[in-house]
Amino acid sequence: MTDPTSANPYETPDAPIEPAAPRPKRRIGRLLHFVCQLFIVGLTAPIQMVSLANDPVVLGSVLLISVAMGVYLMALRFRDLGWRGRWALLGFVPVLNFVVVTVTLIYPGNYANTRKLDRTAKNIIGIFLAAVFLFIISGLIFG
């Protein structure tokens, strides 16, 4: 180490260089997840309708691409929740897929650490319960 008064001000310091901070993981919030899923459905549904009667190869490839994009988005959403992305594979199980979609829409980001629902999650649950209640009541009245 040299005398600070005689040191060249343009000389590199002797301090150790720390490695760069790790890159943050990709995060996808509730709203972005919902909008991306709607975009996938809105983009692929007309193609599926047209190719249903005309070309089964196009239909199969569009279905495969849309399912792969949906599973990728759900895996990102589960990572944002603080869980493993493998939970997105439960979207292929017939009854659990409803639970998986509901969890990805309701729980706030980093839910695994906080275990608390925010106001938006409580509002979504209230809207969902009101819709179920109205569905049951309309079935009893008009059914």
C-alpha cells in the first residue's frame, strides 16, 4: 500500500472486486399471467376453429404450442409464488387443473414466504364465491 498523499488519483484501487449480483428470477404477476393466458386463447382459438375441419396437422401443432406456452407461464407464476415450477404439470390432471388456475390467479407473488393474502386476492375470492352463489341460485330458479 502506498502513501495516500502521493498516490495517483487515476490509479485503480487495491480493494477486492466482488462478483456481480445474481440475476433475479423472472417474475410474472397475477395480472400479467391472466393477460398472457387470454392472449394465448384469443390468438389460438380462431386458428383452431378454422383448422378443425380443414387441416388436423395445423390444429395439432397450434394446440401443442398453446399448451406448451400455458404450462411455461404457469411454471413462471408458481416460481413467482415461491413454489417449484413443476406444480404447473398438475394442470393436466382433470379436476386439479381448476385448482391450479385458481391458485395462480388468487395468490400474490412470494406467497410462500408471507402466507398472507392481499386485498386483491380477497376481492377475487369474493367475486368467485358470488359467481358460484349466483350460478346455484339461477339453477334453482330457472332449472
